[in-house]
Amino acid sequence: EAGVTQSPTHLIKTRGQQATLRCSPISGHTSVYWYQQALGLGLQFLLWYDEGEERNRGNFPPRFSGRQFPNYSSELNVNALELEDSALYLCASSFHLRGASTDTQYFGPGTRLTVL
Amino acid sequence: AQSVTQLDSHVSVSEGTPVLLRCNYSSSYSPSLFWYVQHPNKGLQLLLKYTSAATLVKGINGFEAEFKKSETSFHLTKPSAHMSDAAEYFCVVSEPATGAGKSTFGDGTTLTVKP
């Protein structure tokens, strides 16, 4: 069974540009989560999508946005890039059943974003 | 509100000796708890999870963790360290799916294994 995939592996942008990161969940999973792992700051929750809807977001400015497509894949967009956006961006997926116990998240390999 | 504290940022052991990575949590709900491992420049791999079944949870690669509600702890152990265990380990507490649906990660513990 294929795991969570992310593209691109590496992305280099300059300050002020926009970045688009993509994630394909495990087949059958309906939830996608995005995390930022910046050096020295640990893993920070960004966004949670389920069934095409944004369900929750972390403490990030509105220039971090995304969407989930009908096939449950997801895109993270970061506008007006700043130097501190340089980080490893991790996507995770889970099967979300409303009313069920907490879902286990399975992670992709990440996209390394470098802002120059 | 939920939180998780990994008590050691770095742990160093010799190959063949036991590993103990400590994690304390706080949660308003009956928590689900996870341990993940991350090797350099890789994504996170699930080691094990606790979801209110047996308090002693066995995971992959010989790791296990014990949920202790009275101590609000979920420490990760392994009887004998292997060189390939050198990595960063994250303890995670997660709210129920009917709640906010997000996980809170600890700051991570870097495990070094000496030959």
C-alpha cells in the first residue's frame, strides 16, 4: 500500500514569492493535516482538512492557506514568502470517522522549502 | 487544552543498553498518545499508539510505552539500543476526532547511540 506522498521534495523561492506544496494521502484516508517543522521551533500544526473542508488551523497568518480536492489530495499555499518560512513542511493523512476515537496520522516525507 | 512535555532534549546511550525517553502530558479529554520517530531529513514514522486499551503498548522495532494516568506519563522504552535507533523521537497527544482534531507534538528528544 502506498504511503503519503508529497511534492516537490525541495523547493527554493525568494522572499515575496508564492509557494505551492502538494500532498496525496493514503488511499481511503479522508483527512489531511499540514505541519511546519522549522529549525529550533519543533513541529507546529498548520491546517486540517477533512472531506474537502478546512476543519481547523493553527496559529499561522492568513497567507498560509490550502485546500483539499475531491480525491482528498491537498495543496498548501504560502503567499508573500518570508525568510522565516524556510522549513520542512510535513503532510499527514488519517481516516476520520465522526464520533470515533482519535485518528492515527501517517506522515509523508516532507517538502523542504527554502526562502532566499 | 492539551500539552505534552518531553523531559529530555537529548539522550545518549551505548549500543546494547536500555533506552528511556520520557514524556508527560496534559489533556482535558481521555487522551490518545503516540510516539513517532524521525530519521534525518525524513518524515515521521509511527512507533506506537495508546488509545485507551491496554496500558502497556508494544510498537515496532522493539519499542514499548506504558500509559500511567496517575503520573500523566507515557515513557518510551527499549531493552537494548541499536545503532539504527539514533534519531529524533516525538511524543504526541491528540484530542478526540470530535474535538479540534489536531495533535500537539512534544519538542522532541534526540537519541544518540554510541558504539
